[in-house]
Amino acid sequence: MSGRRRKKAIPDGYTAACKAYRFRAYPALPQLIFFHRNFGCARKVYNLILADNTEKHGKDEDWDGEYDQHTPAEYKGRFPYLKEADSFALLNAQLDAENAFVNHRKNPGHFGFPNFRAKHFSRKSYTTNIVRYKRKEKDTEGNEVLIETANIELSGNYLKLPKAGWLKLRMHRQIPADAAIKSVTVTEEPSGAVYVSILTERIERIRKGFYEEISEEAEAAKAKPPKPFRMLRVAGLDYSSPHFFVSSDGYAADMPHWFRLSEEKLAIEQQKLSRKVPYSSNYLKQKKRIARLHEHIAAQRRDWQEKEALKLAERYDVISVEDIDYKGMAGSLKLGKSTNDNGFGQFLSILDRKLKAKGGVLIRISRWEPTTKTCQCGYVNPDVKLGMQTITCPACGRTYDRDRNAAMNILKAGVKILLEEIENRGTHGVRLTGEIPAGSSIFLCVA
Ligand SMILES: [Zn+2]
């Protein structure tokens, strides 16, 4: 996969799509030592560039807005050990420092003045880039031949990295054969687990957006009368603290029981930590155990969310969700921990990605719609309070589940946005047939 270099122009209708693949790595001891040195050297270069700049141009409010470019080579005389590091790791640290200043200049409200990277509180990672070159070799008959090779290569379960050699990976998934490696980031998590993230580039056909496809179908329908309908499977999702989400079809996505077990285990291990003498060797060991468990839980959650999102993306074309400020919600409603930890925001971005890949769309509706208080009959009930699961409507007398009702209202609001959006794109005569949200499908008449 590292063989061919792509300099050719990308054909029309295609694009270079980047995708990262993350694998667990099992470095041998010398490799681990090399990684630790590299993390340190990259951090050193970053800090040196930061120090030289703040000395000359001031820092925080006193910064004069200037940035001097420094290269790692300037520091190798004073710090000869930098020569042992992967030079791309140092170059990328230089680029990081530059970006930190540029970002701060562009948007000081969002990006604070660059900070020094402390040994124990910064992320242990470095990035290295691929270089492809030709090497002369002799074939079996003694003739010289040029072999295409690269400083980074994948072969079986092994990844070759500059100066580190062949690193063992657990390849839980395949990288497509036509994806070209661009760079690799090596990271050590607080638990001590090492991961590599392989960034690849692949020439892919540009997928049309959901609305563009609908517009094209409408155009085609005008020219040729048949096939005027497109069935869209739609759903609304309401974030629910105990269930993660409830759909307008009444499906409640409960976190699996093993997730609870992991969380209970974490609580026990944290209790154990509190009984240990701070910074004793047992304390540090326990800390590492907890870090490992945290990573395990995060991986479990992500895995489960990916699977739930895939199921939804396969089942529906259009999914409507409420654009809630979850941070604000966690603070104000004392749902604190579970709201934050569930990572509904992360779930929505996964869902968005999966829907797009299948030609669907995720619609975010305003968080100020009274989705919980409105009954399907249209009555807005001011007496609905947080914590009420079942609600009886005083206007129509129906009793319903609060979360599912909210999901149905989110679906209604989403469909409204969907229709407006399609109209705005010049698709005339869009009409909805059927009742929403009686079922999970609607017919969209585009003729
Ligand atoms: Zn009602």
C-alpha cells in the first residue's frame, strides 16, 4: 500500500478522502524507550520555540502578535540528544507551535496563549510522516534494480516506523489496499497502552448530499413522469437520561448491562485508591489500574455507540434530534454525571457521519421547541415537570410516555425543516403524504 505515489490530478467527480485507523500497538522494550524519548524530544522542541518567542515578543496580554519561525535544527547543537529522535516528530512539534500562535492570533477568545507542555500533564504522543523513495538492489542474477520503498510500511500485523523499526499491532480491521499512508501518530495513554493512528488518503467518488439527490430526482421526475415518489424512513430521537435515547417508534436504547458493571467496578477501584497513601507505589499502581479501566469504559461506550448509530443509519433515511446544550443541562439539572458521561454529543456526530455515508441526513432542531410539553393533540401542557415519566393530557385525556412523545414532536419539527429545506432548493411541488409520526415512514411526492 505504500508503493505508489499519487501525483496525478484527481479526476472529476472524485476527491482525496482522508481517514484515520487506530490500532493498539505492542512495542518491544527498546521501542517503548524510543517512543518515550521521542515524546520528550517533541515536547522539548515545542517548549524551546515557545520560550524563544515569548522572550522576544512577550506573552499573554503583552504579546506583540509576532511569531519567529525556529527549526529543530537550531537546537540540536545545544541539545545533542535531539539528533536521536525521529526528525519528523520534531518537525511536527514545530508546526504545532506555529499553529498554536496562529490560532491564538486569529481567535484569542477560543485559543488561549500557548502553554508550555509539562512532562506529566501533557499528552504523550508524536507524529511522523511518510517519505517514499527508490532503493537500488541486486536481483538474483546480479542486475541492479530500483525498488520502491518508504520509511513507513505496513506488512501483516507489523508497522515499520522511522528509527523504531517493525512495531507489532493488533490489526482488528483492514485498511483498504488502495489507501495511501500519509502519517502515523504514536500515543501512550495514561494506562501505559500504546496506540498508533494511521492517517490514510484515498481517491473516492464524491457522494452527493441528501438534498442534491432529492433535487435531482425531482428534476428527473419532471422529465419522465414515472417514479414520482420516494419513500423516506424517518425517526425522531429524544435524549433520555436513563435510556440514552428513545425513538419516535418507542425504541429505548439502553446501555448494555456490562457497561453498568464496568462503572461499578470503577467506583470500587476508586474507593481503593482513596485508602492508599498518596504517591506510594501502591497508590501509583492503583492509579494506573483506574486509568486502564477509564480507557476500557470509553472504548466500550464508543463501540456500543458506533453499533447503535449503524443500526439507526440502516433503518432510517432522516433522523431528527434536538440540539441540546448538554453541558448546560448537566450543570443546571443535577443530572450531572450520567449526562456528561453518556456522550450524547459524540453519539450524534457518529450518527451524522454514518447517515451521510448511507445517503441520509441528520436534522438538528432548535432546543427551544416545547417538545416535552406538547401533546400529539397539540395542547401545550404547562404542568409537565422533569421526572414525570407518564403524562395524561388534560385536553384529550390520552396517557402517553413522556420520552416517546417528545421524540414524536422532535420528528414533526424535523420533518418541517426537511420540507422547507427541499423547497428552498428549488424542488417544486414537494408534498407530504401520510401522517407523521403515525408510523416510521413518510412518502415524499416530488412530482
Ligand atoms: Zn392531548
